[in-house]
Amino acid sequence: MIEKLEFRAAKTLAVASSLFLVALLSPSFVAAKDMGPTAEDVEKYRRPMEIPQPKNNRMTPERIELGKVLFFDPRLSGSNFISCATCHNPALGWSDGQPTAVGHGMEVLGRSTPTILNTAYQRFQFWDGRARTLEKQALGPIEAEGEMFQALDDLIDELKAIPGYEDMFEHAYPGEGVSKKTIAKAISSFERSVVATESPFDRWLKGVKGAMNDSAIRGFQVFKGKANCVACHDGFNFSDNGFHNIGLPDNKDQGRFSIKPIKVLKGAFKTPTLRDVALTAPYMHNGQFNTLMEVVEHYNRGGDKNMGNLDPNMKKLGLSKKEKKDLVEFLHALIGDPQEVTVPTLPVKK
Amino acid sequence: MKTATIYNILLVITTTVLALGAEAAEITVLQQDKSFVKDGEQIEVLTVKAGDTINFQNDDPFFHNVFCLSDLETFDLGSYPKGESKPVKFDKPGVVEVECAIHPQMYMEVTVE
């Protein structure tokens, strides 16, 4: 009897040890429970304390407030019906929930509405990067025929006729008046103020236990490792500020190539931030995927052929079902804490 | 007289060849952390002599490109991975802008003297 018990105990021990060995060798064990960030992770992904801003347009409360009022004012469009916030809706991750944007006269446009979150940190604006600064970007959609379709000279007259605006411009930009320049500067100041809040990932980076669940922690390892998402989505803003053709075969949009006619740029678009990405479905510049899992599947198959110019960083990944799930879980851990956005009361004519 | 002339011509040719040979340099510029780097330092300007060659070597774990669309020179080296290097010989004096199309913050001006 005693011998039998000893045998059983030994057998149990042997099974337990082999299970431990299997667990130790399995890739998922690598990101097991208490694995915290490395020093390199902290260095690379920690959010900066300061918002970059140009010398000739420092952010002040008055400038941010004026920009916010302009941002939410539909009178900035030709129809007086569309504001910047119509498409860049804070309730929808500063996007619009549509596959591609809907502009003047309900026209469906060719590219999706990008979030304005963390644009302060972007080196290029628009999907094709045709504007280097927010100041150079801000007036584009107001004027564009397909978007807000507003002649800027008329807009200046309209705003000047509203006393509240005259005062706000004077406070924000003393002596500069209501002009294309000050409109662009004010909107840029507001946009710069829209930065990502602290996410579970940021708390995990700080060493807060349990801030990210195990699946998300494993997902981060896949993100950096097997899936090599960091080839483009790198750094605290998860963007290389670069342009890539990631194999979306649906349309003839040449993207960055129309700005810089270099072969590698055919069908290439700007790498967007991944902060709050789970709030901004549908995905990609053409809005062709509805869920992050569809996006992950796209990358897992190495993208599809597009203009014979697929970015060579795109490769079949061979991710398991669990790895794909972990990756999506990690992307959800990049959602920042809810940010209350108040809608301003717009100045009116007397 | 004739011999002396030939001797002089030969001397001039030899000196010229030697001088050119000594002057034409090979310079390595790394593409590192999405910057152009020479001798361990990030650079945005570089002065070379006409005839010099710059080897653009990718040192990042992803693909880079090098192109130039200046009036003086145009070239596009395509995209290439870590460890690979591509040479460009700069013959014409002037200033040319060199960029990476994939990561446009990588930008430098090459002054060819």
C-alpha cells in the first residue's frame, strides 16, 4: 500500500514536472503573469510630458478655446451644416464611425476620417502627408469642395460679423485680426490640445500590477516580436511618421505617390497612431475593415497585392488564434481613460 | 625636345590621376534610428568633393529608401533591408537634398564642392 502510494506520488510529480517543462517552453509562458516592462519598453513607449508647439503659435487657453469654438462651429462650412467635429467627433474617437468620410452634399469621399488624437506629435498631416504642420492642414478641409466647401474670404467676413468672434480673436491673437492665418492657428492650437490620456498600457509601463491583463501583456510581446508591428507602429505614439503600402487592393488611390513620385510610395499611406484605435472603427485609409481582428488577419496573411508595391516589411506572420486574440486585447489596452469633452456655446450675431 | 614634351605630358597626366585618386573618397552614411548618421553622429548636412561616393547603409531593423529629386541629381535607390548598402557617386558641384521616402523626417543636404 505504501509502495503504491509512493508510486502514485512519484507519477504525479513526474507529470507535474513535465507539464511545468512544457509550460516553460511554450511561447505563451514568456509573457506570464508578473512579467513587467523592460527598461527599453519604458524608454520607448513612455508618453512625453510636453506637447510640441511651434514658436509662432504657442498654446494659450484663449487660443485653445477659440480653436475649439471654431472646431465645433458648422458655420465654417459652405452649407453651415458641417463642422470639423461633424467628422472628427469626440464621441467616436475624434473620427466618424464611417468607412470613408461623408462631406458636402452627403458625398462619400475616398478616404476615412483620421482621428485628431495626438496629431501634435505627427510630423505630417493628412493620409498622404501633404501638410507638414497642423497650421498648413487646418484650412484644407474647410475649403475642399468635397468636404466643407467654404470660400475662406467669405468665411472671414462671416466671422467678422459675429461680435463674439471678434473679441475671441483679439484675446487669442492681439492685433492680428480675423484672418486665414489666425483661423488656422487657433484650430491647430485646439487640435494640439487633444492628446491621448493614460491607458492600461501606460499604467503597466509604470509598473502598476494588474493594469493590463495577461492576454494584453502577451499581445504586446507578439506586437514587438512575431508580428513585428513595431516595424511601423513604433514609439509612444505607435507611429514611425512614415508611409507604407500595406496591401489594400481595393482602389486606385496612389496615396503618398501623388505627393512624392517615388516608386516605394505608390499606394503608400501614413502610419496612423494606435492610441485609442479601438474607438475608431472602421479601419485603414479606405475603411475596409470593421474590426481589429479583421485588421490583424490582414497583416497575418501578409497583406494583399497592391500596385505591385507591397511594403517589404509585410510578411506572412503565422500567428495562432491565441496570438491574434492577444494582439487585439493589447490594442484595446491602448484606450486612454475617458476624457470629458464639453461642447462650446457658439457666439451669435446681435 | 620631343622627349621632354612627352615626359611633361606624362607627368601632368600622372599627377592628375594621382590627385584625383587621392581626392575621390568613399564615405559611409548609416540609416540609423530613422536618421542619417556619420561617424556616430546624426547629420543633416554633409560636404563632399565632386567625384566622392556616399555609401548609404541601412542599420535599422526595417526597410529604408534613399532618393533625390534635386535639379542637380535625381536617383531612387528603392528600398533595402538592414545590412545592405547602396553607393551614389556625386559628380556635379552644388547642393542636393537626400531623403528617405518611407520616413520623410530623414533628410539631409549634401553640398558637392
